[in-house]
Amino acid sequence: MPLQSLDIKRRSATTTESTQARTPIEVAKLIDVSTCIGCKACQVACSEWNELREEVGENIGVYDNPTDLSAQAWTVMRFSEVETAGKLEWLIRKDGCMHCADPGCLKSCPSPGAIIQYKNGIVDFNEEFCIGCGYCVTGCPFNIPRISKEDGKAYKCSLCSDRVAVGQEPACVKTCPTGAISFGSKEDMTELAARRVEDLKSRGYENAGLYDPAGVGGTHVMYVLHHADKPELYSGLRKDPSISPMVSLWKGVTKPLATLAMASVVLGSLFHYVTKGPNEVSRKVEEEIEKEDAQ
Amino acid sequence: MSQNKDAACPPVVTRRQFFKISAAGLGGTGVALLGFSPKDAHAEVRQYKLLHAKETRNTCTYCSVGCGVLMYSIGDGAFNAKSEIMHIEGDPDHPVSRGALCPKGAGLLDFVHSTSRLKYPEVREPGSSEWKRISWEEAISRVARHMKNDRDANVIEKNADGVPVNRWLSTGMLAASASSNETGILTQKFSRGMGLVAIDAQARVCHGPTVSALASSFGRGAMTNSWVDIRNADFILVMGGNAAEAHPVGFRWAIEAKKRGARLIVVDPRFNRTASVADQYVPIRAGSDIVFLGGVINWLIKNDKIQWDYVKAFTNATSIIKEGYSFDEGLFSGFNAETSKYDQSTWNYELDDKGHIKTDPSLAHPRCVWNLLKAHYARYTPEVVNDLTGSPVEGFLAVCKALGETSVPTKVGTILYALGWTQHTVGTQNIRTMAMIQLLLGNIGMPGGGVNALRGHSNIQGLSDLGLLATSLPGYLVLPNEKSHPTLQAYLTATTPKTLADGQLNYWGNTPKFFVSLMKWFWGDKATKENDWGYNWMPKWDKMYDVIHMTELMAQGKMNGLIVQGFNAAASFPDSNKVNAAFSKLKYMVIIDPLATETSTFWQNHGESNDVDPSKIQTEVFRLPSTCFAEEDGSIVNSSRWLQWHWKGAEPPGEAKSDQEILGELFVALRDLYRKEGGKVADPILNVSWAYADPKAPTPEELAKESNGKALADIPDPNDKTKFLARKGELLPGFALLQDDGSTACATWIFSGSWTQAGNQMARRDNTDVGLGNTPGWAWAWPANRRILYNRASCDVNGKPWDAKRKLIAWNGEKWAGIDVPDFKVDAAPATGMNPFIMNPEGVGRLFSCDKLVDGPFPEHYEPMESPLGTNPLHPKVVSSPAARVFKGDREKFGNHKDFPYVGTTYRLTEHFQFWTKSVRLNAIAQPQQFVEIGEVLAKEKGISQGDWVKVSSNRGFIKAKAVVTKRIMALTVNKQPLHQIGIPLHWGWIGVAKKGYLANRLTASVGDCNTQTPEYKAFLVNVEKISGV
């Protein structure tokens, strides 16, 4: 039976309507980069709560460890040393899922129900339904989802949907020592951001601003940046992110064309055509389908 | 589909991509089209796991912020469920941490379940290369036998003058600064009862200088304000520390201050994580802080940024100093070059007939402190500062101006510092300089002000309070010295100061009450007036056996045993190679620890990390597994003096026992041996009071109550003879009731009030903010639940707050009252002229510290023992501190700037805690491998690139590590020469789940702060070279 403490807005590859009656509060996480010390408490708390343990890696000449996101590391701090107008800045950005209002991962996901967007704004992966095709990786404008080496499925930050569902804040938010990460309604977070931007402007950061990019319909993880005019300074945060043209193309033009072209193709073979999905995953999906059939 | 700017470029899609997109998309959609919509698409993919898990409240075991944690264990507490801890997160009720935890705290779960946790008693037999599991019975009886044999052979009953000294020097003990106060106080009784004088704790290697500097300035050696109070500052200076990195959750209150408009400046050898959120960063050469701060004093005086009303009333600026005091060519008056010691007799006040200090309120007298101060720092001009520190003049002036702005009563500045100031041969004087600045600015006693020493370990404040240091006793009483204190009378006379000003409250005047009550705790009924309360049984010291001295004695083969309780000495002591050789000469070593450490495995070969031959090491090593924080009840003291009680959440792994049980069993076994066999100087062991319900396992509650103290007889009310302040057997409400006639027993007078007839005050959890972020109902703070020390000084001479917005207490016409407990005699009207610093017999803060410190009454810049300049431009004849104690062999190992041209400095990273968290997987993941930080200019010169392997060497040893090449360590110009610094994080070794590395202390010099022997880890000389892969 579905657990309806979080209402679903939409599901990947699903045409059936989601419930529409309830209108829960839209939530957001605000990351104030200007008060982030890059301590990695959020990284550790995330892994602790979600029971993830990346391998113990190596130092590669910078503070970044783990060096990238993975199925075992859903958020990482990215450090960049930047000199602007002779002044050194150590810009540290917590990287992870942005929980887009218009999620490229969900749109590109071919597996029904593997990616869910709740009405509160959280975009969640349900690995039970993931076929490991990697399309969410392609579809994500922020390069966030990662395929697990263990089970071939895609993983990313869930914004601690299990905690949010019972009224708690995400683990990273709670643990943040300096209060650089906040959580609340999107409206409140936007207002808080405005106050932070005002403070930064009073300290000489003329281009301080909120990062809530319109290209993906806005996000439910937002940044306060001292240099909002140059988000690339923060380890390559995209200036104007948008969903990959390939996803747009699929949803726009190709879908009907392809539907026509492939109408007669046997369903099973489609899965084998998916280059990144291993056969066994496909089999698993088929079994799921058979199970559904049997009901 | 949303429109975006990328859409302006026509998407380039190949045929192959088109086909892939279509196929995959259709595949999924096809399923849905055909009716396969996921009926079981659960909302919240994962269900909440804590719904009925048992929740236990505890305090983080790492640093001294003392964050609250909630531990969740499997099962709901039912009898049949074994309480395995499965998740730990922050306690949102905690007034400091408010639910937050740093990466160490957030990873506590992996500490509790670390693969390095010890489970069974083990022994490593002499010459063996492996551990052997043994029973507790065997472990305790073998250790007791070793101790008895060594003590019988070596304890000194009387010295040459016939003074009973009960001194057992051939075995030493190290106490654990993450253990509870209850373990700590039992350790005090255990060790002094045996006659141990070579006993020390981590405070020796970290904040020793804080105690000496702050006590010699203000009267108490502790952080003056509290964590949350930092938010009340207008200006925050972070220097000599890296609060964001070492105390991330405490640092939140600096960020909160910033959000309220405060400015934050960081002065540090490297642009660190604190600097990343500061308004300004100013680089400095490690080891030149007194030049910088002395320059600030000079600037404040020259620019008249002095809070005059405060300085004249509440400091010793007006006091007249004895004739004969001088400072010339780098030396204060009274120096003896042969002994490297000062005769401090001229460094004191001129007294009148009544024994009171002569003053000159007009400040005209040439020998009044103000004029001496002005003259002393006139040499520290901005140009000199720039030349010796390498700090740019504009950066230096920015700090001066920001501090200077707080000289008005309505602006307050604070300082956050830690080991960046303490770990120098001039460590105490670094801190003294800042203490003087804060007095000049009127920032002591003020909310948002103070000198905030950020202590390192979770209970190092507690262990300092409990006197677990070579020459200390609980409550900052001193351990009797054989020369100065041969008798009780001599002790009390020497340690009870006389009042130096009219009508001044001189709290140390109560020393006899504190000391006699302590004796009654040590010796119980055996302490009588007739036997001077057992004074003769107390061990008496001749020299200070700090960790550097202990290592020297071990290296010379003069010590046989070492008991190491939760202290990774092999990693923490200077010159690790010497330390290892010293341990190898011991007959026996006893480790009590929850974790495997480098100390317990010093005899194991770990390749280049520890290249030893076990067969040649004859030390018998016992390793006894102990509980960790999560598995015990007890209290620990955070940096702002809060005693917070914590609760046990699970059973320890394997056969691990609490420290209290281990000490209890060991003590009982030893006492039984003395009862059965007799032995040398048996009386103290037979007479020490060990009246616990189970002598083999004293409980935290029993011990906490002993620290608080109780009435041994009815205590009459002196104002009303028909009444009693306490009845016989009752717990005391506070230290004011302590008596010097043997009618009270109290282990730790400053903790009196922590567990009263009203219950355990340390367990209080009322987090109500009564104003200015003060939460007096949360836990309990020593002394007397005061949250901001010297708070009388937050008011002017008339008892009116200097700043109405910062009203802590005020004189209301009858008494002092407000939102904090007055640090003052509550009914002493302002008109009495009583001054705020009640722990100083003169009642005022000391700009001139008189004879309290061994190396001078004013701080002076001396180069580190290993100076990168090879000279001291201020006085070339006296380069480094003349009062430093250096052992011959250690001096021979000092390197010079020609062979080792770069300044090395060690420090912590936020991802790790000392040498523990390399055994904690979550932290090992976050920062897996040893590295050093090298500036871009030097890296280029040396051909070192990002991520290369490098070898860093000093004249004592080397480490190999990865190179982090960074803009954040800038090349400086010092004494007109280029100067490079190399940053050396200290967290690695050969034990744990992080990548194997080297003890950073292989590089450091075995020399300490002149006053406290805290090692000089923050400035020493190294070289660096690129090496090929390791």
C-alpha cells in the first residue's frame, strides 16, 4: 500500500494521475555559501543517516574528499581558491541534488516510478524501480545522480524524505555547525536569502544573490552566493542550467515519432537496447512487470 | 518544458543519440502506456527508522564545545533488547549546539563501533611481536605486582632534610582528558595516594599556558565568557587559533555575531577555514604573535584608544612597581645566566606600611605600571611589526582600528584563540598580551568580551579543574612542594595570599578551608587536626615532572613504569622518535583505553612509519579495554566551565570496563598486597579513604557527590546560632560552607554546588534564555553557576552597566543582581571600593603580572627556539626566551635555519580529532590521507605539484605526505628576507582505517613554554623535498 505522508506530484514514465486534493507546504534547503566553512559535517551526517560508507580514498592535493559524488556519497564539498581583485577567497560549495522544480532526471527516466517528485518539492529516487539505464545522469543539468557499483542502480540525495515526512529537517541541515544550511518553506528560505544577500551587500559583495535558477523551474536546494553573477567560480556551478537538449527532444519531438516507429517492437527488446542497463537489471524489471501482470 | 537560455543554441543530436533517447524513453513510457503504472510507488522511499528506538542523552566526546548528542539504540529499552547504538545526532535542546554537530560529532557512531575498539585485556610480553589475550584477573594481578615491586624499590619516604615526601617517581601516569570528572577525581585519589608525582594530562600539551596566563592576569585560568555569549560581540578577532576548524559548532556564535553586524578578522599563518568566512584575513609568521599584539598595545596607547575609566579603576595601571625593576637588551631585571632563571623579587608592587599597594591615580609616577607599559611597547611600531611578523601594515592597522573601536563602553570585542598561542616557548606570554589588550579596552567581564580560550578535549577543562597535572591538586590548589611547603603550616601560609588593597575581597584567603576539606576527602577519618589532616602522607614534589621531563627520565632509564589512561602519548609528545626510544626502556606499561593507539603499539614495526624491532624492546605492555562516553554515566566540563551530565546508552564491547572499575580493581589489589605483605611507605595506601559501596567499582554518582562535598558535622549559621547551614551528612549547597576545622569534606571546591541536596545540578536541562543568550538553568557552571567571569567589571565603579544593552548584573541599591550570578560579594556596595577581580588579592586585573610568571611581568618577543631568522632584531643578544628549560640532548637536536629554512607549524583539520578519528570510518572517508600544505611560490621553487609526494624533515626526523599546494599559505617577507611556512596537519599514524601515515611530532622539538612546558608545536624548522611515489 502506498504511504501517503508525502503526496506525489509526478512519477517517472507514468501517465496515471497523482492525487491532487492536498496541497502541502513546498520546502527548500538554503545553503549560504558565505557562512559555510567547508567542515564536511553535512557530508558525514548524510552518510551516517543514510547508512552509506564510501571507500577510504586518497588525498589528491586538495581538501575535496570523497573527490566526487557517488552512490555512497550523496553530497560533497567542493573547494576552490579564487583571487578576485587581489583578494583571496576560499569558496566552498556543498554539492548535491538541487531538487529541481522541473527535474531533468525524472523527465528522462524511462522506468515507471523510479523517480518521484513530491508535492513538497523533493525529488526522490526509488531504487526498487530503477533499471540502471543512467538516463537520469544524462538528464540532470547538475551532474548529480551516480550509478552504484554494487547494484547498478542510480542514487542521489533524497533531501532525507524519510525525515521530512515525519516533520524533521534533513540530516545535513540539522548538523550544520555554522547554520549555513537552513531548511523550511521555500517562501521562508527565499526571504532568509534576501536578508543574507542584504548583509553581504553591506560588506562589499555587490553581486551577492540567490541561486534559484529559472532554467529548471527553480530549485528546492538554493544557494546564497557572494558572487551570484559568477556561479562558475564555485567549482563550476552552472550559470544558467537547463535540462539536456536530448531530454527536451525526447519529450518534445522524438517521443511521438519514436512511438510510431517502434509500435511493433516487442517490449522486452527495448530494454536490451538500453546501452547502460545490464541484462540482469532488465530481467528484474521484466519480472516486476510480470508480477504486475499477474495481479 | 521550461524555456532556458541554452535553448538558444540548437541542440545537436546525432542519429545514434536520437535512437537511444527514443528507445529508452519509449521503453519506460511504453510500460506505462500498456498499463504498468507503479501502484506501489511509495512516498518517502525509506521509512523513518527511529520511531521507537531508545533515545539517550550524552555529550560529544571530542572538543570542548560540549555539544549535546542524542544516541539511538536498537530496541525500545525493553529488557530483552540489547541496546546497540545505531544512530547519533545532535540534541536540539542544547543551548550551544542546538542540534548541530561537526563532522567529528556527526560521525560518532563509527567511533562507538570502530574496528579499533579494544574488547579484551591483552599483554604483549617482553620481546614479543604480538598481543596475547588474558583474563581481567591476570591483568590486574600482574599490573598490581609490577606497581608494588617498583614502588617498594623506589618510593622516597623522606628527603635529605627529613621532610616526609612520599614520592614515587619511577612510575608515571597520564590521565585521560576525555574521561569523565568522576574518573578524573578517582584518578587523583588513586595516583596521589600511591605517591605519584609524575602525573600529567593532555592539558600539558595544549592549554597549560592558558591557565598560567589568565590566572596571572585575572585570577582564574579559564575561558572568561561562554560559547553563546560570543554572539554579543561587536568585533571578533580569531588569532592563535582556528575556531571554525577546531570548534565548528562553537564558532556558530561568531557567525551569529556577524549576522548581527559584528566584524570578524583572522590573523593566522595560513588562510584557514575561519578565514574563509571572515571579513578580513591577515597573514603572520608563526611564532611572532607578541610582536603583533605588542604593536597593538603601542598603537592603542599612541592613538588613545583606551577605556580610561575602566583602566584606572579595574587594572593595576596606577600601581607603583618596586625600584630595581628594569628591562634592558632583552632581559628583565634579576636574570641569572647560569641557571637560566630570573630572581623575580623586583617584579612586584611597592607596598605601604599596611602592606597595601602604593598607587598613583594621576599616572604620573615613572614607575607606575602605566608608564612602564608605555615604555616597554614603544619599540613595537607598525614598521617593526611588519618587519618581524611579515603581516602587511594595512592588515595590522585594520586589526588595531577594529580593536580600538571597542575602547568605548558601548562597543565590545572578543578574542577566540587556542593552541596557535599556547604551543610556543612564549605561549603564556602570547595570551598575556591579549589579556592586557582586553583590559586596556575594558572588554573583560563584559558580555561579548573576554579572552576566550577554546579548550581542546571534551574534558580537558575538567581535568585541569581536577588538578591532574604534575604539580596540581583539585580546584587550582597546588601540590605541596618539599622546599616551600615542608609542613601544613608552611603550605597554608605560602598559598593563602594577603589582601593587597583596602576592603578587598580576596577569595584565595579561603585556601585553608579548601585544602583541609580536600584532605578530609583524601584521608577520611584518618585525617585529624592532630596529624595535620594527613599532610605528611601527601606526595611532595621537588621538580615538575611534566611530559617532556618524564620522557627525558624514561630515555635516561630512570623510570620503570607508565600507566597511560586514554592518552596517545606516542603521538602527542614532542620528538616522537625520542618518545619511542624512551618507552622502549620501560619495564612495564599499562594502557587503559577504548581504542588501539600508537602508544599501545609503540613496539610494533610499521615500516617507515614506525621502524622498530620488537624483539629488542623488553617492555611488558598491558592493554586494558575501557568504555567510551556512550557507555557510561558522568559529567564533563566544556570550555565555558559547564559541567554537563551524560547517560549511558549501551554496554561496552567485549569485556571492556569503565575506568572507575579498572582503577577500583587495581587499587583494591594493591591495597590487599600491602595489607598482606606490608611494604615501603604503606600508610598512605592503607589510609586513603576508599569508602565506596563496592570498592572495586566506585560509581559516578558516589564520585560526583565527593567532588561536590558534604558536611561531616552540623554546620552552624554564624549569624543565628539556633540554625544550621547544613546538617551532618548533607551535600553542601556550595563552597561558601567549606570549613577549615575538618567538618567538611570536598574533593573539588570549585565544583561545590554541582550535586546538592536538591539533586544533580549538572543534569539540569532548562534552556530558557534569560537574556543575552544566557541559560543559567542548563547544566551547572563553576564557580557557583556563574556564566561570565568577572561580571562585576561589566558595570562602572558606581555599579551601573557600562552598556545598557549589555546588562548582566547591576547594583540595585541593596545588592548585586541580574541575569548572571554576580562574580562578587553580593552585598558589597560600590561605595566600599571593592574591586571586581576577587581572585586577585589586589582586586584588579594585572597589566603587569608581577612575579606570577617565570619569564617576565610584561610579554616580550622572543624567537621560537628554532628561529628562521637566526637572530632577534629587537635584541640580537637574546634571541630566544632566556627562561626556557631545555634538556641537553634536546638542545643538541635543534636545527638551524640554514639547513632547515622553512617554518613548520602543526594543526588540526575539522574532519579529524587528534589521533582518534583515523579509527573512525566516516572521518577517514572525509579526510583519508596525510598531507602538508605548501604555498604556491615555494612549491614552484621546489618543483612540487598538487598531489605530489613530499618528504618534510627536521633535525629530528621526517614524514612523507601528499602535497596540497595552495594560495592560502602566502610567501612573507620577514627581516627583509623571503619566508615560507609549511602547514602540517597532525592526525595521522599507523593505527586506524585512514591511510597509514607518520606521526607529525617526529618533526617537533622537545622544548616547552617557559611557564608550563607546553611543547612548541607551532613554530619549528623544517625542510621539504619532492619524492617519488611511496
